[in-house]
Amino acid sequence: MHSGGTELSIALVGTRGVPARYGGFETAVDEVGTRLAERGHRVRVYCRSQDADRPAEYHGMELVHRGAVHRRSLETLSHSGLSVAHLMTHRTDVAIVFNAANSPYLPLIRAARIPVATHVDGLEWRRDKWKGAGRRYYRMAESAAVRWSDALIADAQGIADYYRDEFHADTRLIAYGAPRIAGGDDLLATTGLAPHGYHLVVARFEPENHVHTIVDGYRRSSATLPLVVVGSAPYADEYTARVHALADERVRFLGGVWDQRLLDQLYANARTYLHGHSVGGTNPSLLRAIGAGTPTIAYDVVFNREVLGPAGGYFGTEDELARRLEDAEALADDTALRDETRARSLAYDWDDVADRYEALCHDLADHVQVRAHRPFTTQRVGAERSRTRKADAASAASTASTAPAETARP
């Protein structure tokens, strides 16, 4: 059930756009924007497209294409700046900006009297690729997002906790949805792989995603099933070379897989999915794995435990991962574990996510007249903080009661 009310014009700013081919932000824009458009809202998505054929519409959403400077430190900011320039002369009722790095543009949006929420994402400043000035910029951008946003969106409780503890700022907790991935293996034969006959990792090649740890941990194990690595990254030649150097003959690098049916079949037919992401909040790759019911071994951080709970296995070192892999291959029947993993995905539903975004957009539009006197984020501090503390207490109790089961998983 979605919230009713006035139809709104909603701008989604700061991502690579749709259709989603890259990450969590793009997936959210694709899934949520489509649903909001179906509900009668006028949804505008700013896209960073290099394609010669740049459509003006996608699933009922209006697409506005703007370029970018192709340097890692400038690509996001340059594209968002051009997008905001267009937004200033093509107003909407509400804007949602993805990525706290784009916070310098928030005063311009507010000057145009457009209520704006910022999806703050994970803790970007902790990524190894940002050093010195880049890391300082991201820290400054987080603080600016708190000061200049009318609302903040967090996709994981761990991110919400960080903003509450670091900035005394409350957020709307809106996670991503998990796709329900059915079986099927007709495309799998094209890769030479057999159902349940390989371990899988899907990740952008960045140190915080621990692809190197996974490859090295697998190499140290006595696993007999191959490790299939899907992914790559721009601006990451040195790290990519490091990952390849750690591999042995059992590791297969497939690069980027853009055929969604094949990618879904890779997830659904893996013996285990290995997830090394550590700083990005709730991760779409992890949600896709649990939506497929694939037994998952994840890097041991709060974001991953929040999603997997007792259904997951966890590792922090290469040797721990090696043992987990050996245990997984020794398990004769993993049907119960697959069912338990798939059950975790039921808490992550895209229709519910769209409901939450829709409610937020209506709240933003309704409060636009008082925004200049008191930022939207401070209007609900008392109520939100009370609810958050109760949720934290319940979460802590739940975690304590399930800890033994977590350590028993492969």
C-alpha cells in the first residue's frame, strides 16, 4: 500500500542515471523512480550517459542527460553541477540528491526554494582511493549535507547510527530492495560452469571491497570448486593487477557481466557468494545474493550482519575465509541454509522502499514553507531519536540472542 496525496514533481540528482548498470544509487533510482512514475508522480532523472542514443524517457521517467569531466576526483561533482544548473531553471516540487559528496550544491537548490533530501550513502572518506585532500573533502561534505539538507536518507542502520553519533543528526532509514531471483541455468553453460559448482564474488575492484582478501583466502584454502570473480573498476589498474597476482589456476576472472539474466544465474547457481564490501552501507550485490537464496560468507562488519543476521557466515582474515570455504564444500546438503538465506530477503522489498520515498517526498513538500526558519531534519529530532533508540535496543537484544547461531554458519 502506498501513500496517497498530491502528485509531485520529483528530481533525482547525482547518480549515473537509468537504466541501472552500476551500483546501489542507480538501482534505487531505477526501482523507486519507476514505481513513483507508475503512481502518477512526475519523475526526472539526471543521467551521466556516454551513449550516442540518449533516450528522453525510461519507464515513465523523464531523463535529462548531462556530461562529466572524466577524472576520478571530478566526475561526480562535475556531472552534478551541470545537473543542478538545469534544475535551477526547471524547478520541481522536491529534489533528492544522492551522495553526500554533492552537498556543495545544496545551497543552490535551497535558494531555488526546492525542498531537498540527501541520500548520504556509506562512509566514502574511509575508502583507500581517497587520501589527503580527497578524504578531507568527503568529511567536510558529510558535515555540509547535515547543515544544508532538509532531510537525510540512510540505507543502513549503521549509517544512521554514524550520523546520529557524529553529527547528532537524525535520518530517514530507507534500505534497498532485494530482487527475488528464480533458478534457471540455461545461460550458465556459456561460461563452462555447473550449477552449485563454483564460488562467486561480484564487486567493483576497490580495496574496501576486499576482493584481494577473498582471492587470497580462496588460494589458501583446499577448495576444489573454482572461484568466479565478476567485476572491474575504472582508475584501478594497480589494484586489479594486485588481485590477479594473488590468484592461482582455480580462479576465473569474468570481468564485467552486463547481461542481467546471466548475472542472475551466476548468483542463483553459486555454491557460495563471497561478499567483501565493508564501508558502503546496505549493498545491492548482497541483497541480490540473498534474493537468490545463495549461502553467503561476508566480511564481518555491521552493515553485512544487519542484512544477513544468523543466516550468514563471516570472515575478517584470509585464513578465516579459507576455513569457511572448506566448511561450505564439506556441507552435504545446504537446502535449509538456502531457504534461511532467501527468507532474509523478505525484509527488503522495493514496493515498501518506494512507499518510504513517496512519504518522504510528501513530507518535504508539506514543510517547504517552514524550512527557512528551522531545517526539516530538526523538526522531528525528539520523536525520531526516541524511535531510533528503541530500535537500537531491540536490535542489540536480537543480535545478542542470535550470536551463537551466526558463528556456526559456514
